[in-house]
Amino acid sequence: MRVTHRMITDQVMANLYNITERLLRVQDMLSSGKTLRRPSDDPVKLNHVLLLRTSIRKLEQYTANVEDGLSWLNLTDTSLDQATSVLQKVRTLAVQGANGTLTPEDRAMIATEVEKYLEELVGIGNTVHAGRYVFSGTETLTTPFVLAGGRLTYQGNGASIQREISEGVVVAIGVPGDGLFFRGFEVQSNEGITLTVGERFAINGVEIEIDGTMTTLEDLVRRINEDPALKEEVYAFTDGKRLFLRSRTETPIDLVDVSGTFLQDSGMLDPANSREAWGILKVVRDLAEHLRENRVDLVSGEDLEKLDQALDLLLKVRAEVGARTLRLENALGRFEDFTTNFKKLLSLDEDIDVAEVVVQLQEHQNVYQMALAAAARLMQPTLLDFLR
């Protein structure tokens, strides 16, 4: 076969391109610190690396969720500790007010002090964490408790904030205020109620119609809660089997069947399915009123009993908060260990051995220099050389 100068030139250039490509790849590895820069480098290993990176990102998100939950729970526990301290002081005043030797004026002075503690408890109930109210349920941008003219109002809801701490595992970190500080008048249905299209009923004079879009209790709850005329008075929720209506104040809810017998059939008109307003704030507010009215019998009996119940409830809730905190702390420790192990595996797969890559770079540079020198000698003859 006849070998031409063009063939020699093309072959030399092809070899130089191959050498420079290898040199560039090693330089890229050294500058980036990674062995894998593109899928073609090692498809099998790259797939493993991508899976590890996905796992690490998930762990980082779960870690952020747990840290936020711990911060929320720690503030909740601190607030409950303050509430416990205030309530114990209120109980001391109640015992003092129950003393039969005190005059009505003395009890009025104690009532004034109790009212100051009531305001302090409202402030604790309105605790804020990073711009969000801790005891508002999921309505975290809404001030939960309002005390005006002796009238208590809860503006949050009964749902609890939750955080996902692993695949499919959710932990409640919130303590809705209506389960502790103040719960308005409540009505609940029986289990297994039926929604019949066309039936109408009224809540506090506001008519609600069951239409074709309401197939579950969640649909009915959403319809009630989205009604602007009811939003400031009542909120609804469900446990999946029963419907609950809860007043935002102590005022009983007015329920009337308009068309059909939905309320009657569901048991919501049964007095046995209703509960009066209760909560720490109401207990303290009632104590102040009874002291001003000089009702020693109520102060020494019902009020002290309810204060003890409120203190027991606070201890129970704090125990639940402590259990959730411990669970999140354990999860955080596991996530930190998992993340460390995954990062080690990721490093083994994609990080370079610096010494080895530097040697490879020097080797490729030497080869490149020798290839240039060989090409220079091989391609020296030109047309002028032949004319001589």
C-alpha cells in the first residue's frame, strides 16, 4: 500500500488528539476532584452515585424537618412550663380566696390579681415561633386567643402541625390550643352518618345544603369551614367517622334541620352529644368572676377542682410533648449516622485519589511531549527539501 504524506499527517494528528483528550480528562478530574464527570465515564457506578445522592438529599430534608420539629416542641414545652407555673400561682390565690374569714373586698382584690394572671396565660397561649403561632393548630398565621370584655375567643383550629421524618412516617409536633387553653361549646354526631343530597340544615342561622359534590365528611367539613358567615363563629372537623362542630366562644351552637332530618338522624341534636366550653383560660376566668361575686362555695369547690384538672391536663400534655421530643432526637441521631455513612460511600465512588491522578497527569504530559517530538521529526521534509 502506498503511504502518502497526507496519511502520515492524519495519523499523527489523530494520535495527538487521543493523547490530548486523555490529558484533558485527567486535568478535569484533578480540578473537580471527581472521577465521574459524565454518564459515559462509568454508567454502572454513576447509577449508584445518583442513588446515594438522592438518599442524602432525602436525609437532609428529613433532618431539616426534625430540627424544625424539635425547635417547635422545645418552645411548646417551655410555654407549657410557664403556664404550669402561672396556674399554680392562681391555685394558691384560689385557696386564699376560699378562706371564709375574707371580706368581699379582699376577694375582689384577689380577683384583680387572678385577672392579671389570666392575661399572662393568654399571652402564653399566643406564643410565636418564627412568625407562626404555636397554639393555633394549622392556622399558624392567626392569633389563637383573644380576650376582650371578659369574652374568650379561639381563632385557630383543632388540627395539629405535622412533619414527615421518614418515608411515610409523620409525627405531630403541634398542640392545638383548643385542646388545652380554651375549647368552645362542641357538638358531635354519631358514627357512620349518611350524607343525603338535597337535605339542608342551619348552623347559627347560616344554611348549609348537602349537594352532589359532598361524598365524604371531609367535603362537608370543608364546606362549613369555607363559609364566610360561619368562619368567625364555628369550625368543623372530623375523625373520619363523626362530624364535630365547635364554637369559637362559649356560646352554644344553634342547629336546625331545614329540609330533611340530617341533624336529627346524625345525633347532633342529642344533648348527650354536646360538651360545654372548657380549658385553662375559662377555668381562670370563671375563678376571677366567682371571687368578684363572693361565691365562696364555688371557689372552694368547683373552681379548685377544675384548677387541679387543668394542672393534670398540663402535665399530661407536657409528657406527650416530651415523648415526641425524644422520638425526634433519636431520629436526628440516626439521620446523622446515615448521612455520614452515605457520604463515605459516595466519596469512594466518585472522589479521586489525588496522588494517583497527579501521577497520571504527569505521565500523559510526558507522552504528549514525546508525541510532539516524534511528529516534528517525522514531518520535517517539505517541498523545499525535495527541490534542493
